Amino acid sequence: MEIDILELSDRSAKFILSGTTAAFANGVRRAMLADVPTLAIDDVNIYNNTSVLYDEQLALRLGLIPLTSSLEDFVPQDKCTCEGSGCPACTVSLTLSAEAGEEEQVIVHSGDIVSSDPNVQPADKNIPIIDLRTGQKVVLEAIAHMGYGNKHAKWQAGVACGYKNMPVITFEGCDRCGICVNACPRNIIQLGEETAEISKDDLLKCSLCRLCQDSCDIDAISVGVDERSFIFTMESDGSYTAQQLILNAVNTIKGKASEMQNILSTL
Amino acid sequence: MIPVRCFTCGKVIAGSWEEYTRRVKDGEDPAAVLDDLNFTRYCCRRMFLAHVNLVDIMAPYQ
Amino acid sequence: MELKILEKSEDEMKLEIAGESHTLLNMLKIILLEDERVHTASYDMKHVTISEPILFIKTENADPIAVVKDAVATLITECDEFISVFNKAVQ
């Protein structure tokens, strides 16, 4: 197995994973989207809401705000010793109170949420939650749980995680007519000394549309894929850094496998 | 209110809404602003382009 | 996770893996198929949200449970390899 990191920032990553099966790549992708637990607001106690948003809408907006989570500090609620009733090991309490008073307009942002745990904070501070006008008021307590993305999108840590196979494009018997250069929608084919060619960096941009292959009158181009090599792109919603999320996803798979191993040895 | 996340991919988009509206109001091209804010996918871009802030109409009422 | 053996003979087994999804099952299936002792390996999930996946395996001269055990062990080593390779690539 080999990994070549192309881009890695706080919230997104792009890397080439090679020497493994599509099943493994797909497992990592699915785990990032649905199996890595994160914190999200699940229960909201509303003490006062005179804004124009219904309580339910307000609760949904709060739920979708990503909270910075840590796999070490919290356990998913279904695995917690409290058996889902809620305890400090699986829940965090946050409060939000805002009032427009005499002012004409006050926009409440996610940064105004006060968390009881300094490590659990809204990942983005400038998400508008509600628009209060003169005299309107919101007071609430929100309880965040650790949950899984397969239950609700608010617990989904990975965004737009996907992979494609590594393209393998060969030019054989090319007469440098240049038709394929114009046919390529991504403009990555260039005329070289002897044949048309694609530079190594540009090859990653190929969408495998095969328009170049179809455009060639003498069938000199063949477009194929490397079935054991994948170009992975992923983004994180902010609850984990991109790097943590990838590792958490693989650790979750490993956790599932170890659990199964333990059960199998007792059978 | 602008939805917190993109309906399709789940990216958190609401955080850029105020900057987007301010810059578009100042006369910038929406496409250029979205490019600048790093919204590359068309699912996220339509969230901004197609959004009508109904809360402005509703807000005086309770 | 809960495992339930639905049917088992000398070379065949139907194993219900409650609480799991395509994530784990598909990986296991592919690893099993690469094993020489395995004749057939497949899984079925009748419905994505309401049913539990069932792993079916047919082996040649081997105990199906032992074969699945080896596949799970292979998966764990693959994960470990990913983590070490990824950490090295990040540095």
C-alpha cells in the first residue's frame, strides 16, 4: 500500500492511494461519511422563542452546526455506560441566549453559543442562526450527543468524499494530427515531439470521458484505469481536521474488525 | 435564513452567506465571489444563487 | 455488533452480522475471495436500513469460521498498514 499526499489542509485533502482494492478504498470513503462519530446538537430545551422561526426549524439549524469533537474525550451514545440516558461521557450542554431589545435587527451567530466544554465549540463562528427584530428573544439550552452520520446528516463528518481510479492513457502509432488535443474537455493533451502526450500532473485531471479515444481516427489512443490505484478527494465539515478524519475512519474500520475478531474467537 | 449546509453534499455554507451578500451588494459578480470563497461544486453554488431570504419578509411579524 | 450463525455445515456457512453495513461486509467479501480456500463468498442485505447483512461462504476443505477469522485478521493488518503509511506520508 502506498499513499502520496497531493494536498492537505485543515479542512480538505487529496491523496493517491495505491496498491489496494476498490473495496478498501470504498470502505474508507463510507467510514468517513457515515461511521466516524461526531458531536452534534440533538436535544434542545427552548425556554423562550419569540422569533419568526419555529422551534423545530431553530433546532434543526442548531443541529447542523458542526462542533469540534474528539474521539478520545467522548463515547457514542449507544456505546455509553449510561445506556443512552445522557451523561458527561457522551453529552455536552450548550446555551444560547440573545435578545434584540430596542435594536432593529440582531443576527445571532453560531459564535454566540456558549459551550460548557472549552474543547467543544462551533467549528465555524459566523453561521447565522436566527434573525431577531425589535423585541424578539431566544433563550435555549442545547444538548449535543455523539452520533453517526448514517443516522442523520448532522453527524456526518466527511463532506463530498470520493475517489476515482488512476487513469492510464497510452498513445501508440500517433501521427500528431492534433484532433484529440481539441477533443479533450479538460485541455490536458499536448502535442509532444513524436506523439501527443499528457504530463504526469495533468493526468490526475482526466475525467476518463474517453472523448480523445473516440475522436482518434487511427485508434492510437487507449484510455484505461489502474484498478488498484485511487485518487481520493475529501473534505471535513470542521468537527475534525482532514488528517484526523482519515485516520479516524480507518480506526473505526479497524475497531469493527477487532470487535468481530473477538466475537468469532468465542464462537 | 440561508440553510446551514448544502442540501446535496453537506458542506457548511451558511458561514459565507454574509460575506457573499455584502460583496454582491457592492457590485461584484456572484460567480467571482463564489470562486473566491472556494465553492467549487455546483451544488453548493446554487444554494447561494437560488436563495431568497424570506425571513426579511416575515421578520416584522411573530 | 452481534454475530449469529444461521446455517453451518463442514464447508458452508451463513453468518448474520447484525449492526454492520456494506462498509465492513464488502471489504470482508473481497478479502475472502482472494483466499485460495474459498470457493464462494458473498453477502446479502435485503434492505439498507431495516435488515441485517448475511455473509455466505463456501470453502474447499477448510472450516468456514477459521477462514472468516483469517479474513478479519487480514483486514486489521490492512488498516494498520494504511495508518502507518499515511502517517509517514503526512510527515
